[in-house]
Amino acid sequence: MYVLHLSDLHLVTRQDANLWHGQLANDLNHLLSQLEPNQSPHLDALIISGDIANKSTSQEYAAAEHFINRLLPEFQLQRNQVVIVPGNHDLNWDLSKQAYEIKERTSYDGSLEKEQLFKKSIIEDGDYIHIPDETEYKRRFQYFSDFYEAMTDKSYDLEYDRQYKLQYFPEHDCLILGLNSAWQLNHHSKYQSRANINPYALNNALEEISQNPKYKGSQLKIAVWHHPLNSPDENRINEHGFTQQLTENGFRLILHGHIHRAQAEDYRYSIVNQEDYGHDISGKIYIVAAGTFGKPTKKWFPGYPLQYNLLKWEGKRLTIYNRKRIEQNGAWQADAMWFHKDRLTASSYYEIDLYPSKQIQPFPATRIPDTYHFEEVSEAIQNREIVPFLGSGINLYDRQSDPVNWEIEGLYPPSRSELAVFLEKKILGKDYFLTGIQCPLCNPTERTLPSYCPIRANSIVATRLQPQHVSELSNLGYGGIGMLESTINSIFRHYYPPNDLHKFLAQLWKRYKAPKLIVTANFDRTLESAFQEENQPFDLVSYAGSQNRFLHQRFRQNKKGLVEQVKEEQNIIEVPNDEDIDLNDYPVILKLYGPVNWPHSRQENFAITEDHLINYLTLTTIEGRIPGTLLDELKNSSIWFLGYGLGHWDERVILHRIWPNQEYKDEKNRPSWWAIQNRPQELDQYLWDQANVKYFGSSLEDYITDLKKFL
């Protein structure tokens, strides 16, 4: 079965339709002839996952009709083989605006609570509010509905709970479900980031499937909508619970669009059935994005290729062929973006085994947070029995990692990989890979890694270079005297605007007097800045490397009501148990690796090199350095790892130092521990499992958004 998956056509004119059809048809004929040399080129289904038009006008849809009508006969397709769902560009802004009536606030009979206004898509405008007429408001999808009927000979209901389509392909025993992820969006900026799946539409679709034996027993079930589940942009689907319903009803593949960039990590996700806990491989679902197929000339972004996917389903194996067009009037070509299992060669296709034999996996599959987890965490927060343990992953909240271009004077504090690459460039003066580094996958005797080596790929080198490895080179005389100290202290001194996760943690104290203690492994002071900007006094306990001890500093409100450091009250902790720290008065931030802002320290006041870490983590007795009140809090609270992994030795050793004799693994005699990591690697999953830590695969953005609903 061959399926052409297009998304984000953004068609405007018939002229574009003719040009894009010619380019696509030529490439498809060539590709299909290569795959099936003994057959005439044909397709078994055409899927378009939204944003067919650019502004949802009848003229644009006429161009789209022309484009598809030329495509169908050329590849032996019938109208009942076309699957179309709307995107955010498929609602008409003019019709949306016309559906609103302006009223004075005082004349409105309904609730003026913001939550109710938001739920009803009401727009606030000073003393006035804009209220949508329910019937007229639904007509913002009218032009898409007309287009859908013209292309499929079937109507498209404007009632949200009926906006689903089931199309069965008997020759291949394949069922495709189309859903509208843009049903809550409209013209106003406030309502352009509410992408989600209507629960009633999904429920109606699943009921229809359950009542039809052919649908229910179909070998391959595919769900299609427009918006992604995971994206740094706001226009993503934040509520993911419905994916569990899809997996439980036998869906194995989800297709979507909206992502206008060529990024491999956006093409495959795994979501696990909670009850199976990952041991039943049938709980896995794959999500594939098509990229963007077309763009009006004035909105073309150089460097971001246009893309489409050709899917081949044969037996239990799905193969995804990626195609790209780099130049505006260029030809389509293979997009070599997938590494093979040998990690040595890249390919323009990716294979997925949709139905592997059921077996216990060597590593547990990633779990997603559920209601029980959020209730457990929210209860720990409200009971003041939780300690956030922060890794550098929190600095990637609401943004993509950019190890090649990250700079100290930018807007974001560094992640672990960004810091490693930055230090490597400062120390060696090279580009972002180490010449002569021994790659276990290539010939280790080569001084220059070959171009096909995966360690040279931008997306992989950043995970191979580690700050402690690179910074150790400074001990060998590279980079000049004081370079390392200057770099780390510059990161510490530079102001980075707190992200929403920093702010969330800083705001919790005023509401719950929790968390009493926050542990961070980061060098920047963004978390401290968040507390200061919330006018929340706090204590700071930081590792002072040159002293091999911790420094205690107090941040209190001054006469102007602003929180600042009390410079008269800072001291090296000599006798930890005598230190005056009351966790009921002020929250405490514990910086495990420094640095410190202390005028008496003129040497390196942090731990980053391998020598630093060996001395700090293996030769130092933590009990003799950290105040007992903080250690007691660590040992008697639930530990909440955010953006922290165990894949690197220094991240694991610190657990042994704080909880000696591996007592942190004693799940029966300690509170629950949780780890939230975006797509944890198999090693991380294995180590979390060995440590009896409940780990969950989720972006921090989605996780915090969902958690707030339980607080």
C-alpha cells in the first residue's frame, strides 16, 4: 500500500497549483518506478493533514481542487481514497470576525470569570466584550467544508462533535480516522494556541469503530490531524491523554503536519499503555510529520526545505520515504535525514516495524504522566514534602537546543550540550567537534573523522561532548590561564530572563510555602533571578570549589521592597549542623556545583572538570559540608527530577554522595521519587529503573501545563 502524505500546502493561486503539481508528479513517478519497476506508478491513498489553503478563501480552495484533480487520475486514485483534515489556516478569519457581537460588560448576563470567557471564546476589550454567535461562529470552517465536499463527495459537518471521518480501504484492510485539531482556534491571537482533539468527536469515532466489525478488526489503523503533540511553539496539542484511547483501540500510526522545519526528532514518538507499563510492545504508537509542502513566495524561509512523505506499508513493515525541495523552483530530491542502525550511513527512508512480536523489552518503554502521577505530585507540593532536583534540561524549556550557536551574552542559559560545545570552541578554537576524538563507530586511529561519522552530525555531537571532558583540557594548558574560570563566572554573572518553569517554581512558595528546598546542578543564576523578580526572599547555599565547602548567602527584601543579597550575611559553612537555616521561614536554593559570588574567592569557585568532580564527588564527605537541615529534607522528601538525567557518571555519583550505601534505591523506606525527561534514552530509562525512580517521558512544557491543572 502506497500512501502520499502531504501537509501545509498553503495554496493561493491556480498558477502555483500547476507548478507544484508538475514538480511533485515528476518526482513521484520517478520514485514509484524505482520502488515498483514492474508496475505503473500508482497510489492507494492521498492524505492531506491540514493547511490546504493559506487564508481559507474560496479562490484558494479552487486552486487546491485543481491541484488534487490533476493528481488523482495520474496516480489511479479515486475520490474515496482521499483523506483530508483541516489545519489552522483552514478557518476563515473574516467569517470568524463576522460571528462576533460587541456588548458592554455590564449588559452581559453570563459569567465574566476569565476561565468562562476563555471557554466560550469571548474576547475582552476594555469595557466591552466580543461574544460569538454559536451558529455563525462554526461557519468559519465553511469554505473548508465546501472544499471537502467537492473533493470527496461527502459533507463535512460544522458541529464539532461530528468533525471526524472514517475511511476504510478494504483491499489493504486499513482504516484511517481524520480529526480536526483546529476546532477551538479562531482569528484572535488569544485563541490561536488552543489546538486539541475534541473529546466528543473522538468518542463518537471510537464508538462507530467498535460497532463495525471491519473497522474494529482492521489490520492497520491510522489517525490523522494537523497539529503536533511535541513542539517548542505554542501551537501544539498540550493534552495527550486521548492518545491512550487510540492505542487501546489498535491505532499504530498518527500522521500530522504544522511543523515547518526539517527536524528528525519530530517524526517519531512512542506512547505507552499505562497498564502494560511498556512490557507489551503493542502499546506503542508512532507519529510521523510530513513537514510543509508549499509556501507562498513571500513566506519562503531559506534553509528550511519543503517536504513530503511517501509511505509504503507491506506486511508488518512501514517504510517512510522523505523527499525535500531546497530551492523555490528546484526539483524534489531524497532527504537523507535518518541514520541506519549501524549509525554510519544516513538514508532518505525510515523503517518502522508496526507489529513486532510481543515480548518483554530489555529496557522499559517510556511512560507518560497520568492523572494519578499529577495528583501524587500536587499532593506532595501541598504537603511541603517535595524537593525539585534540576538539571540543565530546564534551560531548554520552550526552546530548541542550539549547541552550535549558543553564546554567553544571549537570552538563554546553557544546557549541558550547549555548554560543552561552547567550552570546546573557547578552549581549542575549533569548530564544534574535537579533531582526533576516538569515535567507537569509526576507525579510532583516524585523526580526522570521516564525513559520514555520526559524531560529526550536529544532532549527535552535542550528546557526545560533555562539559567535564572538554573543560579537563584546560588543565593541560589549552585555552589560556583563567579561561575556564572566566567563562563559568561570566555565565553566572550574565542575566538570563527566567523561563516559565523558573517562574513556576518561584511562585509556588507564596501559595504553598513549598518547595522548601530546590537543588540545582546548573551554573547560571536564572532560578535565583526568578525568585528575586517574584519578590520572594530566599537562602542560597552554593558550592565554593576553592574552599571545598559551601557558602551560605541570604537574599531579603530591602527598604524598597526588592529582594537582594544581604552582603553582610554570607559565610563559608564550617560547622554544617550549626548553620542557621530554617526551611519554614524561607526557601533554600542549593547549587551543587557552584559558582559563588563571593569577593574572598579569587580561585575557581565551581566544579566542572573531571578533576574537580573526582575530588568533590569521591573524596568529599557530603555530610561534613551540607547543613543537616538540608540533608534531612533531601532524605525525607519526594525527589522530583526535572530536566535531569542519569546517563553521565557525574549525575549518578552525586546521588551516591547524598544518599550513601545506595539508600536512595530503597523504595520501601523513602517517599516516591519521580523523573521527568523529554524522550529519555534507553540508558537513562534503565538507570532510573535500577534506582527505583518513576520516570516519565514528557516535554517540560507539556508537563508543567498539565500539572497546573491539579494545583
